[in-house]
Amino acid sequence: MLDTEHIWCSAIVELKIKTASKKPLLYIHYEGWSRKYDEYIFVSNRRIAPVGTYTQRSDIPRYKLPNSQQEVRYAHVLESGRA
């Protein structure tokens, strides 16, 4: 899942909601992050990718989670593909 800071993160689809527009709405939770970052997003959104497509790559921005706490609020960017 591409987060709002344009960094690919592992996320879990916790709920799939049928809508009148026929596009399912997903409730997303970012793994290792506080629930305050959870969001709803349509299944057709380009910010969604199959597990491991981007999160396993080393040439794109990624977070280093401080400590091993389950409810993490902040992180530091280790690398960035942006110029």
C-alpha cells in the first residue's frame, strides 16, 4: 500500500465494504503503525499493490520502525528514490 507520504508499506485489508457504485471500499491498517493512520480506500486505487511488489525492494523509500512496539507513531526514512 502506498501511504500518504508516497512510501510503500505493508498493510492489511481488515474490511471490504460493498458500495452502491459497485466498487468495493477497503478498510486498510498499516502493519506496525498506530490505528490513527488507518484509512478507507477504493479497491481500484493505484496505491494498492500485491504483497511484496514494492515493500521488498531496496531501491525505493522505506521506513525504519523505532523499537519493536506494535503501536508506532513515527519513523525515519532510510533511503529515498527521489532526486
